[in-house]
Amino acid sequence: MQNTEFIADDYRALLSSNALDRFDLAWARNVAWVEPPNLDRGGFSGVGRLGLQAAGGSTVHVYLKRQENHVRKSLAHPWRGEPTLLREFSIIQHLQRHGVPTLEPILFCTQSRSGQQRAVMVTLSLEGYVPMDVFTQSADFLGMSLTQKRAFIAAAANIIKEMHAAGVQHRALYAKHVFVKLQSGQFKLALIDLEKARKSWLPLASTYFDLTTLNYRTAVWSRTSRLYFLKQYFAVARLTGWQKLIGRLIAARSIKKQKVLV
């Protein structure tokens, strides 16, 4: 694996003034994990939150993700594999090029030394956003009118449709990985945790598997809400025969998944 480095031009000065503009600095930075590191794949992967001091005394909150020997094997890297963070960064950039809201990396570096594969990524915090599962159970959402709730469902369907149109399958599309913010009466959404995502040029497969995951992880949604979501996703007033079939297959697989969870 070749060493790589990316720094967003707009944040170069901020990173430099906070001693976070190189791999070695980001790797050595003391940070408290927001949750226990993932120890799968024979290595570790952890995320911490930092507050960076900007000019004028304001604070820019970011997330620092670090990995060591947390790799995936592929046709291009069949033996040693490559950092899963490298794939996540690549997918994020791909979605950004297609205008799909997601995380905004301001630093990304990889380093291979003495057989150890390491990677770091710093992303801007999605300030004001909350996970979809938290949002849809909040008092604010439950108190909304039907029109407002449908506007949210449409926004959720649209961002997932845009991701699939960009040729990306999320592969872990839980409600907690879709972030939501209500701003000036408009719903803004962003997709996160793209570590398992991959490019896929089989749109129906992406639809089936991703929407199944989202469906069985949103048990609080009514049948009417799910139907409205599908109509918005397919951009139709009434589902056609094959679209109804997709909906039935998603529902059937969701029931099986829910039984496994229980």
C-alpha cells in the first residue's frame, strides 16, 4: 500500500494551527473514543471527537478516526488487503462528486510501515444533526403534522435514491447511519458510516438489500409511511407491478431479519 495524504484546502490553516496537518500528528493525538474501538479484522478502528480552535476564538468540532491493520481484501489487494477507511474515504469522495450529502473529510492519510497498515481521517462534525432513529422517536417529530412527516419521508427516500443512482450500495443502511436536521422548515439529511459501502452497478440489488436493512430497522414506521417511502423512492404516484413485487420481497426479508434479531 502506498502512503497517501489529503488535506482540504479550506481547512489547511485550521489543521496546521491545531497541529493536526500530518499523519504522525493525527496518529499521536490524544483523543477519547466516542465508543469502544472495533477490534474486528485483526486490528482496531476507533473514533474520537475533538474541538479545534479557529481564528477569532470559535471552535470547530471534528471527528478523528484511526485504524491499524483494519483491512479488507479485494481483487486488487488479495493478500494483505487495504484499510477499510481507504474505501470509506473513496466512497465519500464519489458521493460528493455526485452531490449526495455525506461526511466532509478535511484530512485523510495512510501509512504502511514495518508491516503495519495505518489510516487516519478527520471529518467535520455534522452539527445540529441527529440519527434518524432518534429523530423519528423525538417529541418534535411525533408532534408534526402529516404533511411535515411526509416531507421528511420524501427527503429520506430521495437521498437514498440519489446514493443508488450514483452507483453506491451502503450495505449497512441502519436508521442510525442516516443523519437528519430540520433547518428553516426544511429537512437536511446526510449519510454516514460508509465503511462497508461499495460501488454497485446493479441498482435493483442495491434497492433490495439497502431498503430491507432500513425497513426492518425502522419498526416504528407505519405501513402507510413505508408505502409512501417506496412511492417517493421510485418517484411514482402508484407503484407498478414490479415495484410492488420489490416491496413485497423487502417486507418478507424484513420479517425474517426481525425474527433473527429477536
